[in-house]
Amino acid sequence: MKLKKILAVGMALMLSVGSLTGCSSSNDSSKASSKESTSKREERIKNNELIVAIGSEPEAGFDATTGGHGSLTRVFFSTLFKRDKELGFENDLATGYKVSDDKLTWTVTIRDDAKFTDGEKVTAEDVVFTYETAKKSGSEIDLTMIDSITATNDTTVEFKLNRTYSAFMERLAYLGIVPKHAYDENFKDNPIGSGPYEFVQWDKGQQVIAKANENYYGDKPQIKQLTMVFLDTDAAYSAVQTGDIDVCQINGNLADKKVDGAKVIDIDSIECYGVEFPMQAEGKKAKDGYDMGNNVTSDEAIRKALNTAVDRQKIVDGVLNGYGTVSTTGLEQMPWEDKDTELSKDEYANVDEAKKILADGGWKDTDNDGIVEKDGQKAEFKLLYTEGEYRQEIALEFVNVAKEIGISVNLEVRTWDTILDDIHKEAVLFGFGSGDPSELYNLYYGPIAGGTVAWDNAGCYNNENVNEDIDKALDATDENEALPYWKDLQKYTSAKGDAPYCWLVNANHVYLAADGFDFGNPVVQPHGGRIFDNVTEWSWK
């Protein structure tokens, strides 16, 4: 899910970027450039146009069957269902669904008034084609539970599953529907969808331009032209200041700086960061062939002591600059969280209690080197992390508090490629938060540990009670029926149970936007963001 030219017509961005980077030859020319950019923004407001920086360019293009564009899918494509503001589901292209008594056949009906932007009607055959293409291509979405897909008429699709899977609605809310008649090798560069916006052009390395789809069946977009530019945080922040773009995502440290003509928009998030612990002792290999186990983190006293010691509020205040919230379960704000498993304020940030947990567990500093040991094993392990907003700073706070209670944690930065060799034997700082309860399957289900996706249950946690709860949850008819099982397993997976994770913070999604811009009522933002989910509500006030 990356651009640097902003204007569709007229002056190219590289001219305006000169004003961003201080390349103008005099203060007068700089002022003139700033005044010109402000004037352009006023013109955009008048014409209901918007320029938004969205980070990185989708180098593989806009093929919705790959599932790799996150919230961008909502700009050009319809999905069958979508998450509502409370993380439940509502219809999008679909008008309803039913599940058979054996829970293996999901029948979805779709509306008969939806059209692709080339004027052709959306039919059940397009839905079948989309899901079959995604399944065959090995897209990033797991569709292995689908046995067959059939269009029984123009508006009805039958999905037959090879196993019961109550979280199937999430799969039906993920893929953008593509037109069977227009899908070819060039589709990724010239996408055709039935979403709120029509693709106009993609200047690779520069920008994507979209215009409001006047034939969209849903609420019509208020922004008539949407230009999406791909800039890093610092460049985008400067471009909002100068008036060259209108909206960009920023971090908490930039949010405190006042910008004339712009405002900070702080959106609640379920994007959660936490440390996953290897749960097995050393000496075995995982199913994927990588070494598994860690003799330090596999000790429950180590995991519980760290969960008890970490001052999560300090991370919120210091690292996130207040733009976030404490997390002790990784599930705050989600309807399937068991709130009884949350740590209260007096159950974390308690160094003395953490030291007692270690001592009671047999960990003592017998040689006075500041590191506790047990049976000749020093309390020392690596913490692996990847580059990304906040990650290093969060990891450093974790390291510091670990040192305070006598545990030595050595930080190592990796890429997702180089992390794999050690992903089952060293602690890893992960970011999660999909807004989907079946993520608990990815996090904690024993049988998938060390399997096809290395970072699913990377710590190789295996608790039979948890596995049984997950089996029952997935065997339920739908998400509501599965809810009690998703909640029940948390008494084992939480810090009050086996503590396979030390969850730390939820990082809010923070934006700098020109005065007068309104996001409407966006959904709670998951890991990676879903800011485009309510793009039809965006407007200039």
C-alpha cells in the first residue's frame, strides 16, 4: 500500500515543493509562493476538491482482488459488507445474507442498482469472479475455508465452505468487487469499480486522481475531486503548512505545534503495540523449520513481572505525546473484549510487585550484577522490532523498565524478512488491531504456530482451553454467537492468565488538516488505518 506531484493540471508539484524545501531565492519569492498556494487551496475549497497525503504508493497497483490496499479499497470499490462505527457489520453492495443449518453455506444477495464506473451493471458473476481470482492468486487474505462460489442468479451468490467459520463476514467485508468483463493485466493500473469515486489517472511516483462517481448507489461524495499524493510525514506536514496539500497524517510529536490555517484532528484507534513472548523452552524446531523457544521468556514469572512493571501511561505521555491510550489486553474498545481481564492502574507500573513476582518465581540476583538468574540462567533476551512510527521509542521504554527489575533486554532492529529466522525464539514488538475477533485466532491458536504465516502466533503459545474456545467460536453460526467464546479465552491469554503478550498502548491516528476540512464521523481506526471508510462524509465546511 507510495507519490510526489500534486496538481492534475497547471503547475507541477516540483515547483511547489521548491517552496517546501527552502529552495526559493528570496523571502519575497517564498512569500509569493505561499500566497499562491493559499490561493490554490481557496480555489479547491470553492470547487469541493481535496488533496490528501496518504503515505506510500501501491506499487503493485489497484487490483482489489489482492486485498493489499487497506482503506484505499473503499475509494474505488464496493465490498459486500463493511464495518460500521461500532465495529459491527452493515450492508454495502449486499442487501443481506443467510447461513445454512450446517453453517457451511453462506447465501449473499446483492443490490440490483449498482453499476461499475464503465456503466456496466454489477452482478453476482462479478462477485464470484472476484473471490475466485483472489483465492487462486494467493492474496494476502486467507480464503482457504472457501470450497466453492456459485452465482445462482444475477443478485445471489452462494459461498460453500469446507469448514465452519463464523468470522466469514470479515472475509465478505474485505475484497473490493471487480468487473469480470474488464479485468485483465492492465486492470491494476486503470481500476474500474463501483465505489464512491471513479479512477481518473495514476501518475506513478507522483499522484492518483479520482472524481466523484455520480452513479454511486450510496451517499454521494461531497468532495468532487480527490487527489491522493504520496509523501513522507515531514514533507506532507510542510505541504499542509504551505497550502499545497490539505490533509496528512502526523505523529503525536508534531501535533503540539501550532500551524496557522490548519488544525489537528485526533481519532481514536485500536492500533495496539505489544511484546510477544516465546512461550516454549529451547530445543525444538517449529513446523516452518525455524528454531523455537526461549528459556527466559517461557518462564511465567518473567512475563508476569514485565506486565506488572511497565508504566504504560508513561509511554502514552512520553512516546505518544498523549495521543493514545493505555492497553493491557490489546482489545480495548472492541465489543469482544472481556473487561475483567484488563489490568487496573494499581496492577501495572508497580516495580516493587514485579520484583516480588520474580523472587517468588525463583529469580534472584545472586552475583550482584543487576540481572536476576534462576538455575544458572540469566534473565536476558532479545527484543526484535521493525522500523515504524513510535516502535523504537516504545521498545526503549520496555527495555528500561525491564532493567529496573533485573531483566536485561537487548534491542535489535530487523526487517520483516530478516526477523523470520528468530521470530519463534526471541521476543518481538508487534502492532495489531484489525477490528476483527478472529484476530485472536491469529494471535493465540496453538495449531497454527510456526505454520504458513510465521508471525501468526509467532511465540508458539499453546493452551488447550484457548484452542477449544477458538474452535467453538469459529464453529458458531455468526459473530454474535461466537462472542462468548472469544471472551472466555481471554482469561487464559491475558496478563492475568498465561501472559503470552505484554500489551502496551493504543496509538491514536492524528491528522493535520486545513481549517474548514471535516472528516465526518470516522470509524475507530485499526492497525494500518481505515480513514477512507467514510470518505463520502468528507467535506469542506
